[in-house]
Amino acid sequence: MRVKLILRFCSQPARSSCQDSALPHLERRPHFVTSKDCLANTTGRAQKGASTLVLALFVVVVLVTAGVSLIFGHKLGYQRGFHSMQTETKQALINSTEATKALKELRHSNKIATNQAVTAKQELAISLANLKELRENQQELTIENKQVAQLNELYADFISQKGGMPLQILGAKIEPLPENAFEYGFDIGMLASDGEAKRLKPTLTLLNDNDFVEVPLDPVTYSIEGITRIRGRFMMPSGFKPLQVKLSVQAGGQKVEQLYDWKLGDRVDNLPLSLLDLPEVDESPIEP
């Protein structure tokens, strides 16, 4: 009666399960199924089903998490890759632009260098042509100078045989310079009857109504055999205003004096500010 009462409280599936599970034991030995055994069996199955559900939920959560992570990682990787690709593309464009600019500059520099090389070749050709012309002219001048020197010797010998050429002043000039300075130049001619060079001593004197100043010449004496050119510069004494210039020359026992009025003409323009900026004294012949 007690067993029947317990089976009456159990549900039909549970009862059949209890009966099925109890039959093998009943065959081996007598056993009575109590309510405590049935409740434990039911609780175990419930725990097993809950564990299975938790496991399924865990698997689902893991799969969902993995899927979300995969999607998020894919999106993040895509964004990073896209950003990296954009950066690399921009850098490639910048590099390409810089390379194009550098190539353009290189082409421009090459063009300039080529033009400079062509110009240098042309200038070299012109310089070589000018140098060749200068050499030819110099050679011609050298030959002409030798011819003139030979002719002068012939004339000198002829004049010497005829008694020589007396001492004479061929040309004279005095020009103003900066800093109250003046430049003088005299061309003296003489040829002795013996054809030998003679010692020439010039003297330059500045005169006014009451006083005179002798200009120191450098050098003091010269050698004359044909034509001698006397050149130099002097400083005018402060406050002295000459009215005349007297040039006296002596050579070979001969003496010649020449008196010139102090006439400098119009003011000379475009003079340097200092004597240091002046060129050397002009050795050109003085025109009478």
C-alpha cells in the first residue's frame, strides 16, 4: 500500500522511469523504491538539463563573442589597413611629386649646364682665335720694331756722319692732378757727332713776378742718344701761383733753355680723388 501511494503522487513519465529503473534491482534482490530515491533521480536529471542549458548558453555566448570580436577585429583591421593605405598613398603621391619636381629641376640644371658648356666652348673658340690673332699681331709688331730700329740706326749713323743733331726740346706739357699735384713731360732730342750717348741734365723752374721754385726731378740726370723722354710729377707749394715755366737742359757741352707761359687751359674733369688712383705716367710722345 505504501508503494502504491508513492506511485500515485509521481507523474506518469516519472513513474515509468521509476518502474523501469527499479525492475532490474527487483530481479536481483528485493528493493522498495522510496520517495527520496525518486526525488534524487528527478533532481539529477533537472541538474543535468540545467548544465546542458548553461553549457549551450556558454557556447552561444562564446560564439557570439567570437563573432562580435571577429567583426570588430575585421572592422578595426580594415580601418587601420585603409588608413595605412591612405597614408602610404599620400606619402607615395608626395614622393612622386617631389621626385617629379626634383627631376624637373635636374632637367633645368642639365639644360643650364648644357648651355653653359656650349657658351664656354664658343668663348674658348673665340679666345683661341683672339689669341692667335694677338700672336700674329705681336709677331708683326716685333718685326716692324726691328725694321724701325734698323732704320733708326741707319739714320743715326748718317746724321752722325753729317755732324750729328743738336740738342733740342721736341715737346713739353704740364697737366693738373688731384691734391694740388701736377704731371710734367718733356721730349728731348740729340745725337752727337761721334754717335755715343751723352749725359743729360734737365732743370725745371716755376716763376712768378717776385719768386721762383725749382722742381726736383727724379732722376736728376738721363742718358740721351736720339730721343729721351722725361716724365714725372710734383706737388705745387702751398700759396705759390706760377706765371711762367722755364725748362733748361744740358748735354754734350750744349745748353738749351725754353720759357713757357703757365697755361693749363680749362679745368680737367673726371679726375680721380686721390693720387693713389692714378695710372702710371704716360710715356707716349708729346705732340708739339
